[in-house]
Amino acid sequence: MREVERSRFVMARPPAVHRTLSPEAVVAAEGTFTVTAVEETDTGTLVTAAGPGMSVPLRFESRDDGLRYTAEGEVGPFDHLETQITVTPEENGSRLTMRSTVSLNLPLPFADRIAVWKRGNELERAIEDLAADVPGA
């Protein structure tokens, strides 16, 4: 299992950043999957995300400082996928951080390194898109 993190300063207070962080917006901003279903449950929001040849159920939970989501069950090539999105106050704005741990269930050498490299690109794209959607940022 490998971890990757991306962070960006946003020229907006945390409440403004939090308003842009919906499960649907996060999945769309990452750019790999398309949201095909959203279900509110007692334990959070279950988002079904579809990509090339696969469907991935993602369980989102709101936190005081942002969102957290995990891939549910055995999904495609993932052994484990968990992402935390945090918004922390910083002078004159906020720090938007995405941290993800990922592991692939593939019999390839260096599979987790490949996964974390791809995941890093997804997080970078997501940080840029989410930050651009913050009003006044």
C-alpha cells in the first residue's frame, strides 16, 4: 500500500471551500470516473462511479474538516482505496489537501507504485478543479 498527497492554497475561507466539496464534485474533479448513482445512507453517501469497463462504489463521509471516502468491497483492480480531503485555515485563505492510500490487486511488479503515480495525477487534477470552483478564489 502506498500513500500520495497533494495540497494547494486557496484564497477563500474554509466555509467557502467546504461548500464546493460534494461527493459528486470530488469524483468529477478527479476525472477518471463518472457518477452514475448517489444514495444517502445512515453511514454516509454511497456514490457509484463508472469508468472504462468497471463500476466502483465509493462511500463518502462528511467530517468537520472535509470529506473521507473509501472504495467499498472488492472493486476492479483495487485492493484498497481511501482518500481524505481536508480544508484547514491558513493566513488569508485555506489549505486544501487530498491524501490517498492505494493498493492494487494485480500480479504486476511495482503495481502499487504505478497506482500511486496515477493517483497522484488524479489528486493534482482534482485539487486544481475544486480550487477553481471556489467562489472568489
